[in-house]
Amino acid sequence: MQLCRFNDNRLGLVEGDRVKDVTAALKILPASHYPLPTYDLMIANLPAVRAEVEKLAKDAKVLALADIALLSPVANPGKIVAAPVNYKKHLEEAQTDPALHHQNKVAEIQRVGLFLKATSSLRGASEDIIIRHPDRRTDHEIELVAIIGTKCDRATRENAMSHIAGYCIGLDITVRGPEERSLRKSIDTYSVMGPYMVTADSVKNPDNLSFELTVNGEPRQKANTSDLIIGIADLIVFASAYYTLMPGDLLMTGTPEGVAPIVPGDVIDARIDQLGSMKVKVR
Ligand code: MN
């Protein structure tokens, strides 16, 4: 199943280039009161939401995917967990190019571990990236994102994948420089998720997905998730060894070689096999 969030927080069932408005499925979510949960309510209740979506689909209003404004498929992730330098060729380019490493020693992911991006940086495919520091080099990074579905504390390699609700495309927009990654990558609009969530049962072999990113039609990044240094299951084991993953947490799995600058006016086209494609404007 492919689920999008669109326009004024509506929920859509994506079928090809059409979207069925199944917003009423969200009525089954439990009422929440202060303090609000630190996880995403829709993802935490996804099996029940899906059952409602299936009931509503046959009579739902149909829209064109091209006509709606896509929001992040997860509204309220508690955390955005991200993997640095998780493709070998990106590690090599980061270690050799001073414009990328800025005299920081770029160590392999097994040594540096993971980092967190502020959830306030989250945007959807139709919400533009707004360059905040035009004087600084700002790069695109395309990444496969795993959306955590169930609470996950110290996962094992055997059960890790069972905690995934679905997948989407992520853009980890990055200011280059000497500061900590969490600062340079947490700027408002610098975590773009989309175009929609594809539920895990609909994705065949997430460890072998081709993907590519172009800017204004020019090829920049092209790789396959089979090139990941630490694969998806082991990233979940790694992350949950330190903190409990919760429904809706977003796991950005890392970017391959080919990172390069973006400037206002650019249009990024990002696509991953089985997960669709999205065009994102830079302002
Ligand atoms: Mn990244």
C-alpha cells in the first residue's frame, strides 16, 4: 500500500498517478491529550488505519497525484536518525575532497556511529527547500529512508526488519563545514521525505533498490542500496542498541557518492525503485 499525506493534512491512497482521499480513516486514531505521545500516532496504529483505508477506498474521491501538495508521509516522527558515510565510494570522496571534509577526519561509520537531525527540519516533496545560508556550500544527499513501525529496543539482526512499517525517499540536505553534522543538517526544510510511504509488505528486497538523483536534469547521484556499508537491518540493530526506536521514527540510511551543491532555482528529481519519484524545488 502507498499512503501519502497531502494538502491540509489529508490522507491519500496512491494508486499509480491517482490518489484516493481516505482522510476519514484517521478517525480511528485514539484521542491524545497533553503530554502528547513522543511517537507518530498514525504509524503506531497503521494496521487499523490500513483496514479503514481499504474500507473507504471504493467510494473515495479521486484526485490526480500531480495536482496535490505532498507533505511528509510521517507527520510527527519522534526522531530522525541518520547514517553518515554509509557508502564506500562516498567515504572515499569525503576523505579526499577538502570541500567535503573541512579538515575533519572522516572516519568510517562503524567508528563515528549515527547522528540525529532535528524534526523541525522535516518537509514533504511539495514543500520547497529554502537555502538558509547562501554563503555556505549546501549539498543534496539522496537516501533510502526506513520508517519504524513498532517500538524497538535493542533489536537483533533476526527481528530488525520486522520493526519497519514502510519506506520512502529522503533528502538529507547538508551545509558543508567544520560544525557537527546535527547542526549542519538540521536547518528548517533540510529533511525532505516523500513522495509517499510504501508499506514494507509492498517493497521487495529493500537491500537491492536502485536510485538516482538529478538536478535540473543533470545526473548527480546513482547507486543501489546493495552498496550500503551497514545494511538496513544492522542499522536498526546499531541505533536501537543506544536508544529505543518508536513508531514513526525515520531512519536515513546514508548517501552514495556524487554529492554536490544546490542553489536557489534548482529542481531536484529524486527516485528510488518501487518508491516512486519526487521533484523538489530549491529556493
Ligand atoms: Mn546523509
